[in-house]
Amino acid sequence: MEEILKQLPQKAKEKHSENAKFFARLKKKPPKNLDYTMRELHESEFEHTDCLQCANCCKTTGPLFTDADVVRISKYLRLKPQKFIDEYLRIDEENDYVLRQLPCAFLGADNYCSIYEVRPKACREFPHTDRKKFYQINHLTLKNVAICPAAFAIVEKMKKLMDNRL
């Protein structure tokens, strides 16, 4: 896994232009069964991808924290929401709550998340490859293929499967 993660940013960079063009075509003319196809590709990939072997998302990028996430997690940690914010979060340039530092403070050495049951919505949905109206999050997917080996693989399979339909 270490070798895959080491090569992933370069592979994603090499595919960026190709992926951007593909997603532009996809956005112009999304196939009727796109959501179904993406769910199948996502489920198939995660049958043999173990996030606990990777956790690159938790190590290199942080999720956005919604107000609901803040309330739920602070309650779980038995902290007042403002104390949780002060201790773990900051406001980014887009005025969103994000982690103060990386890797995530809740990630253990064993790649387990200490707040897994109440983790942020963005973490639960990552890498967003099974999301409805997938064609609307092209910009996010372009970023995620450089972070998540599973997302990279899903996009590569998706391009092969759909290229002749676009």
C-alpha cells in the first residue's frame, strides 16, 4: 500500500487532463444509468479495498465539519461544541469548519478512527464515488483520485466502461 500511495499523486497528475475532459463530457451528457453504474463500481471496488490499510484521506486531507457534525461529535466526546471547535477545528478561507491539523487527531496508529460511529458526514461519504448525481461533483472527484487509490481505480474503470457512451 505504501508504494501505491507514493505513486498515486503522480499517476493522478498524469491522468488529470484526460479525467477533466472525460468529466466535462460526462457533465454535458450524463448517461441515464450513471448513478446506478457508479454505485456498482463503488461497491465492487470496496469489496477488495480495505481503508484500514490506507487511511490516506485521514492523513492528508480533512473533511468539512457541518454544524450537525460539531454537535454530534462534541456530544460524543463530552465537550461543549465551542470547546470542540477551539480544540480541533479552524475556519478555512471558504468559511467552513475544517481540521486544525493533519493527520486527523482522531486517527489512531492502527488507522482506526476513534470517533468512527459519529464521524463527519464528509468522512462517511468519502470518496463520494457512489453519490447520486455524480456528474455534479467532478471537481471533487478530480481531487479525490490523487488521495484515494479506490477513487482512482473507480474512475479508471468508469472511463473504460462509459467512454463509448459519451
